[in-house]
Amino acid sequence: MNKNFYITTPIYYPSGKPHMGHAYSSIIADFFARIKRIQDSKVFFLTGTDEHGLKIQRAAEAKGMKPKDFCDEISKTFKNLSKVLNLSNTDFIRTTEERHSKSVINLWNILEKKNEIYLSKYSGWYSVSDEAFYSDNEVEDVDGVKKSNISGSLVEWVEEESFFFKLSKWQEPLLKYYEDNPKFILPESRKNEVISFVKSGLKDLSVSRKSFSWGIKVPSNKDHVIYVWLDALTNYLSALNYPDASSKLLKDFWPATLHLIGKDILRFHAVYWPAFLLAANIPLPERVYGHGWILSGEEKMSKSKGNILDPLEIIKKYGLDPLRYYLIKEVSFGNDGNISQDKLESCINSDLANNFGNLCQRVIAFNEKNLNLKIPDKIKFTDNDMKVLDIFKKDYEKIFKCIDDQDINSYMNFIVEQLFAANKYFNDEEPWKKKSDILRLNTIIYVAMELIRKITIMLYPVIPTSSLKVLNIFGIKENDIKFASIQNHETLQKGAKINKINILFNKIEKND
Ligand code: MSP
């Protein structure tokens, strides 16, 4: 029996409309959720919106709206994006829901009871855009304006009474945890950044704000609202009905398998979140993966920079699966990556239309002409046939491990190599010259169709809609997809009818 798999995206600030960076986190998470499902794991896939804090309060004020009405409106656009991206999420959580505030209050009460929180005064820098406190050495003066040298965001000076979490106390336990669990933070380079940050000394963390009201009130002192990151991080538990000890979801899915986040919010997930959990005596998530940024030119795409590529417009123009494919394959996972319409078009032409689409089209058209859309009933594999098929069996453990290590790049390379190999096989075997040797002709068609089936199963988590169209050739429906079956070579029912397929991806005329 495979282990249960709980994957989360960051919950997004509904401060403006969703952009490519949000789409990226969500699509990658969906890739893992789908692949784990077809690997027979029980999957819980969570996404949602992070609706409290000064950033949202100010965004609402700028629109002359009440924060809750503002969030209701924008949260809908994120929910809609989940649909447009064809996410297979199990739940969508909003931090303004009661089920969430109940969990946050419970966690706060535990921390207070365990003496992990005390009242004092904060004076220091705060970035509303990042909802983060920065120390003096993390702030620089840029033309008379104070900015964080970590994120580049504006900071403002804050002096107010605040509750503090005893973060400093958890410095050594955290370092020990990183050492004992070397894959808790991935990729490796980011783990090292986190470790040196923690080693440089953790100060106690301000976990409440007094000067505004849009948040969950501190239960013991209603003048304060709980710091939005303590509030937001708890969503991963509240969606499982924490603290309800009888909750089946909580039993089945906590600790989370994978928090997928962008590298800019690693400190919150790999330092603060595990420290809160250690302090509350709650088991820690298995892994935090900090992916890179989607860049537009050399810069991070963001609202304040005005360089946003709107995922909805791209999808309208090119379709969803090409965008999913591009983000999963062309952006080297773990690193920053670029997207432009030009690059997207080249990728559609080379990988999707020429390589994958063409393979499906020509094999099925050849089948139609020679076998009248039937799976051959007699076949005999040669050594070479076995060789091209067997690679999926030989490399199976390796492919499986890629997934568990979040090595999407190797996974995608394997697919692309096999697409080339399958096209080459069909070319080299020249079935159109084998009309007098029916057994051979049949076998070549059978092998080519098996290769299409195996590759398409591997592509299903990447481009689900197109893959389902291809699998429909063989009558395979979504619930029947078994990842393990890529190891088998004679799954197609001999003599059965197959279905035709329309053009999957249109080639795009380019002017270069
Ligand atoms: N609300 C917090 C997360 C709380 S999780 C408990 C937040 N929200 S966000 O909307 O600003 O960003 C959400 C995610 O989108 C982050 O992981 C961030 O890294 C990602 N992206 C935002 N812009 C991005 C790019 N241009 N490229 C890739 N991802 C980036 O932070």
C-alpha cells in the first residue's frame, strides 16, 4: 500500500488578480497530486487564499471596500483560476473561514499555555508587501527610501506593543532537525541558505499587531490581531480539521508530505513554521520545496513591477496544456525560469505538435489505413521491440524515485527521450514497407501503440486533458490509469477496436 500524500500550495494573497507565479506553484502541485493518485496513493491537495493582514486591509481601502467584501471578490478569481488550470485540488481554504480561525486560536492558546509567547514591545522594520519583519542589516537605503535588501520591498518603521514567540529558543532544535532530516528542505542550495540564516542567530518573533484590526484577534487580548504568517501557515492544519483529534483527515494526512512554495517564502516555511510546530508539539511536515521564480526578462514577475504575463490570456490564446507543459518542462525545477510567447510557441511546435502530436497522429492514421482502427490480434516481438519497450521497466524504479525527490527535470527528460525514441522506432521499422509481412506490420503497430500508451500515462500529470484524449484511443479512462502499468508491454487488448483522434496541437506559424 502506498503512503498517503498531502501536498499544499502557498495560499495566495488576494491583493490583486492572479499571475503566472501563482499559476506556476499551483500547476507544479497539481502535477505531483495527479502522479501520486495514479501511483495509487491517497492524495489530499490543498490550495487557497491568505486573506488577513495589513497588505489586504490596505488593498481593500484603496478600492474603498470592506476587507471581507474585497476578499470575497478576489478570492473568487483565484478559485476560478484553479478551475481554468484544471487543478485537481481536494479543498480550497480561505483564512477568513471559521474552520480556519478556530484552528489558529487553538494553536495560539497552546503556545501561550506552554509559555512560548510573551507580551513586549516591537520596534523595527516591517514590509507590508512581504508581511515580514526585517532586522537593521536586512534594510538598505535606496535613494532615501528604506527597502529590504532581501526582497527589495519598501519597509516602514513600526513601534508598538506586541506579543513575541520565543523563536530564539528553537535555534538549536531546528538545526538538529535539519541535520537529522537532510531532505526536509529542498533544493539543497536553499537548504544551505536557511541553515546559515538560522546559525546567524534567531531573535524572538513578533507574532501580533496592534495598529490595525484586519485579522484574527488574540484570544487573551482583543487589542491585538495575530501576525498574518502565524495565521496563514496554520491553514495547512485547519484544512484537516485541526485540532479535532477524531478527524480522519488529520489522522490520514498530517504530517504533510510536501509544502510546495516559492523561494521567497522559504524562511516562513522552513524556520518559523517548524518552530511553531515544535513548540506546540505537533509533528513537522516531511518536506518544504522552494521553487524558483518565473521571470519576465530578468525580473520576477510581480504586480508592483508591472511586468505580469496574464495566465488567463496565455491560456485563451494557446490553450491550457501547452502552458502546463511549458512551465513543467522548460522551467528547470528548483531554478528561476523565463517565459515569453516566443519561447512558448517554439516549445509547442517542437515538443507538442512535432514530437508527441505527430507520433499519435501518424501511428493511428497508419493503423486506420491498414487495420481499420483495430489492435492487432497476432504479434511477435523482436529483440529490438523488446529493447524499446523494456526501458520503461528497466528505468521504472529510477523514474519513481525522481518523483519522490521532486526531480521533475529528469522525469521530463525521460519523456522527451522516449518520444524521440518512439518516433525513431516507427521511422526505422518502416511499417509501410512491410505490407507483405502482416505479422511484422502488426507487431510494429502494436509496439508503437504501446509506446504511445506508456508515454501518455507519464504525460497525464503534465497535460491531463490532452493525455486523456490520447488514452481514449485505447478506451482508457481517467480512473483506470495506473502508473505501474508503464512496465507492462502487452496491455492492449488484441483485436479490440480503437478510437480515432483529432489533431492534438496545432503548429504555430512563426515569423522567424
Ligand atoms: N500569502 C503568502 C503565502 C502564505 S503560505 C502559508 C504569499 N502569497 S503570494 O500570493 O504573494 O505568493 C504566493 C506564491 O506565489 C509564493 O510561493 C511565491 O513565491 C509565488 N510567486 C509569486 N510570484 C512569483 C513568480 N514570479 N514566480 C514564481 N512564483 C512566484 O506569499
